[in-house]
Amino acid sequence: MQVLTGKEVAEHVYARLEADCREFVHEHGYAPTLAVVLVGSDPASQSDVAVKNQAVLSVGYGHRDYQLPEHTSEEALLALVHSLNIDPLVHGILVQLPLPSHMSEERVIQAIAVEKDVDGFHPQSVGNLLIGHPGFVSCTPQGVMEMIDYYQIETAGKHVVILGRSNIVGKPMASLLIQKGRDATITICHSKTQNLTELTRQADILIAAIGKPLFVTKDMIKEGCIIIDVGINRVQDASRKRGYRLVGDVDYEHVAPLCKAITPVPGGVGVMTIAILMKNTMQAAVQLASEETV
């Protein structure tokens, strides 16, 4: 059984990006820059932003941080997004989700210029992905693809079962794998799927992204399958200093011995999400710089 560690893949991505950043700065005189906007003081979001900023600094990018109070109006947030859209020294824009309840996430996402949509959530980015056109792809599914390529996992002709149909993971994951050159056969399962175990036991590759801790058990898989666990869940654990531990959507302890390969949690897909955000930011900077020279 092979353990597919995201840390190893992410380090490979960051090494390339550090070199690309040095070359970009030498050629243009400024660094690729990511603007991160956080509204409110949600601890999980603050922690997520801190990790992103650490990654930005590690590869030599510039960064802009905007921390807005919870009561900020939607109009004020949209005005900030517009100012970042037209700022030539900002190449990527990320508005941290979730937003406060008085704001429309859909409206805010659509306000971000598609050429700076490094999260890959804009409807135009999603449309480009669906029809196979170049564009930004949601970071987590693209991170999975980076791992698939790094570990040379064959997808052509394979039956890939995806647990979860979210706009952030499930749907873009399916769109990526069904493209020509990937050529997988896709089944998407969700809360209304009947005979779920019958379907998951057919999977050559099972991608779990439903946010239910330890949901996938050993009776739900066939021996020799490959499992990619996207889930990150907190479960109470009095033996831990923090009072909880992180687990995936897969019962790793009992499932792993039956697999050909599997990602752990933590240490699997999670670290790839931010690595791809950095990769998308570089892509945005290169594209915007090339447009300036035309």
C-alpha cells in the first residue's frame, strides 16, 4: 500500500514557484501579488488566511491583507474588490469564505475580475473548465490532479467515483477527470444516491469529499483501489491537548490495508490547496504581464 503524501508534492510545486518568482521579478521588477480579503473574525478563517500568507512569503510573492469588520456592508466589500480589480500591481484576488450572512457570496465572487480569480470560483472560470478551455481551476481539485500526475496514477479508462457534488470540489473534480487526456469514467454520488456501497465498490479510484468523518468504511471499497480523501473533519478526542483530532472522510485505519494507494489526513490533499493557490497566482501574474507588453 502506497501513502500519497501531499507534503512531498507541495514541496515540489513550491520549489518550482520560487524559481519562477525570482525569474519574474528579474524580468518585470515586481513580484506576483495576492490580495486576501477577510470579513469578520471567524477563527478558522483567520487561521486559513495566516497559512496562505505564510505560503505567499515562502515563495517570494507580494501580498495585500484586508481585514474588514463583521458589520462591513456588501457595497463596501464590492468597492474594495473593484479597486483591486483595477490595481495593476495586484494579480490575484481571494475573498475568504464564508462571508457574513448579510452578504451574497455569489455576488461577491462574480465581482472579482476573472483574470484575477485565483480561487477558480467565478462562473466564467467554471465554464472554461467545463468545456476544456484554459482558465483558473478551483484549488482543491486541481491539487488532486497535481498529486495524480506526480504519483503517475493512470486515469484513462478508470472508473472514478466521487463522493460529493459541491461547486468547490465534487463538480470541478468530475469536470477535470472527464476531459480528453484524462479520459476517466465518472460517477458522482451524493446524499440522495441509492445503493451507494454498490457504486463505491466499483471504483478504481474513489475521491471522498463529503465532509463526514470516517464515512467510507472497508466494506464500501474493492481491494486494490486508490483512495483520495479530501475531507478534513474535527472529532472530539480528550487524549489530545487541543481536545480534538483531524480525520478524513475515510476510515483510514481499516481501509488503508485494502488499498493500492491512499492519501492520509492530515498530510494529504489539504496542503495541496494552498500550493495550487500559489501556482494560480503566478499564472495570473504571467498572463497580466504579457497583456501589458502587447
